Amino acid sequence: MNMNTFHRIGIKPGQAICYSGFRDGQQPGKAFPSYEEIKEDLTLLEGHWKYLRLYDCDQHAKTVLEVIKNEGFDFQVMLGAYIVAEKNNFNCPWDGGVYPKPQLEKNKISNQKKIEKLIELGNQFPEIICALSVGNEACVDWTDHYVPEDKVLNYVKQVQERTSQPVTFCENYAPWLSNLEELGNSVDFISIHTYPVWEYKNIYEALEFTKENYYSVAKKYPNKPVVITEAGWTTQSNGNGIDPSNVNEMFQKMYFEKLNEWTTQENILTFYFEAFDESWKGSPDPLEPEKHWGLFKIDRTSKLALQNKNLQSDMVTKTKNNKR
């Protein structure tokens, strides 16, 4: 990795985590976490992670930015705009990906508004927001919210022209290798997602698979910084896409520690997925794997990955003694 490139875009490697603060009974577009709930979350995370990744420029993100500013939390934020389908994807393997034409037209208008909001927040919070992303997993062949590369590129250029932060697009590692070369050469840095357990790797194969994903993209784009914006290990599965025997809290701990050791040694900025379990995701089945990627459970108690690091007692103490 070219460390000088990282310095040129103003982002230094450090501990980073994806943050979605939605609790039981809350979900994007409906019920959002309160100021105090987000303050409680950030109190747990502060001092252990420097960078937060937020997925969308919605009410949740605005509250997070306000809490960081008002309470003086020491975080830098990668802020995203969650763009939705502008074209049908008939290859989507689940119920989704195909929409009526009027809906796709509405989505294009909605996406442009989100890009405008991303630009607005980037300029409103320049001391807190360190990077901007114009979308999340919108080009991969299995996505249910497909946006063509040329349109994503258009969004990248809009944001680059009107903000001071480096601009990226967050995507699974595979499309960067196969069909996103123009986009890869246009963003300020490349953001990849790597999930060994979704690709039927066991815990003992996991880190090498992640390394292969990372280095293959880094080799293809030698003059671009490559950031891992999602990598993690779920702790439950009902068998929907992930063998239940491959997931538990011990395996999450092993992956978390090995990933952190490697990325720290190699100075690779890596946003671990995810801070907290997300009960609103996926099917109603309580063992749905989408719900259980957090290092913390939905009730904000830590899982095994954090307990050996003496984080839990420290975090409980911080919450009780929070005098902000």
C-alpha cells in the first residue's frame, strides 16, 4: 500500500467500524434512534474506534453528526448516500431487483436528492466528515438496487466537484476486478467489501480469503488507496446462505482479532462490520444471519470478541459516568 497516497487524501489508517444505531422497533425510513440513544452508543464506541462509517445521509446520520459536534466526541465519519435501483436487475437471487418503470424514474429523482444531501452535509460538517461515498453495493450482480456504472460515475463527479472530502463508492470486491475499471480510476479511493462466511469459507480459511480479495483489487489499481469498508462475521444463522456450523461468537472473535492484527500491521483502513446487531434486517426469523453481525448485541451488551479486551467493563463505566 502506498501510504503517501493515504496522506494525500487526508485519511490515516486507524481503528474503524460501521455504525447503524437502529434498535428494536426502529428501522431506516420509519423510526429513528433518538439523540440520547445515539449519544449512548457513541459513548460505548469512543476511545476504541476513531472512524465511523454511516450508510445513508438520512435523519440517523444527521443526528449522529450533531451528537459528535455537540458532545465533542472524537470521531471521523465516512458518510454515504444509499442510492436505490435505477435499472432492473433480473439476476437478483431473492425477491427484489425488478421494479415498475415509474418506480425506477422516481428512484432516479430520489437518488439525485440524496446526492445533494450528501454534498450539503459534507460541506456542513467538514471537520467531522472525512470521506463521502455515493452508494453501497449498487453494481454487484446480485444487488436488488442496481445502478449502472456510468450513473454512479456521474454521482462521483458531482460530489468531487462540490465538496472538499475524498469521494468513493462502496462495493463488493468482485465488481472492482471485473467491470468497474472506469469508476475505479475515477474515485479518490476504492472501497471494498469482503465476507468469507457468505462465500462458504470456514473460520480457518477466512483471513486468507480476505487477503486475496484485498490484494487482488490493490494489484489492479496500484495507484489508488484501497479501503475495506465492510468485513465481519455473523454470530447466528438459520441456514439462509450461511451454514450454522460456521458461525458463533468464538468464530467472530477469531476473525475480528486476526483481521485487526493483519490490517493494523499493513496499515489498511478497515471498517469492521458491524458495531451493533440490527434486528430489523432480513426475514422475521430471529436466527436470520443479517441480524447478528454486531460486536454488540441489540441490547448493547458486548459479544465475546470484545470481552477479552477489557472493553466491556470500561464501556459500562463510561456509560454510568457519562457527564457530557
